[in-house]
Amino acid sequence: MWQAVESHLFILLQTMQHMEEDLQVRWLKLRIKLKEKFGIKPDMNGVLLLIGIQELGQGPQEFSKEQKQDLMHIAVCTILMPSGYYKFDGMDEEGWPHFSQVKALPEHHTFEQENNLKDHALMYFKEQGII
């Protein structure tokens, strides 16, 4: 019996490792594609900033540090909306989108949280026709 359990656990761990490697490969391909398009190979914060700027829809411009944080928040809300974590409330008088949190985010370790964001960002870029 223990051999069967160990065998199933081994297969499960291999599958999880394969899924993790697949995510990292897809993430790297996205970063390379963004480098080709924008001349930079952004990290997670850079990807979120690009999504936020896209969702703001006001084109490239100079943003303050606080505005960049707001743009990254817009990005996180936007990419997590399809999973039901946020809902769009509308635009303010300056044309910035606002969201409400609908359900709590799962409690993960930092690495798992980043992978969750990567996966959602990849879905966003796929929906946008970029990948």
C-alpha cells in the first residue's frame, strides 16, 4: 500500500514540477516578446505597470511613483477579475478605473503568489492577442 501511495505522490510531484517549468517558460517567452515590442525585458512589476498603462488607456506619459503604484494595482485587479477576486466599479473623474475586492485572495507564500500573478498576466496577454 505504501508503495502505491509513494508512487502516486511521486507522479503528482513530477506533474507539479512540469507545470511550474511550463509556467516559467511561458513567462520568459512573454518577457522576450515584450522586450521585442518595447525594448525592455520587464520583471513582474514592469509587466504589471505595462498592463496598468494599457488599462488606463491614456497612452504613454510620465507617471509619479504613486501613480505607478496605482497602475500596478489596476493591473492586479484587472488580471484577477476573471477569477472573481475583483469587480470593476467604474472610472473616476480623471479617467482612472476603480475596483472592489469581491473575495479574499488565497493565502500563499510569496513564490506561489507571484506564480499566480504570472499565470493571470499570461492569460491577460493571451486575451489581448499579444501571445
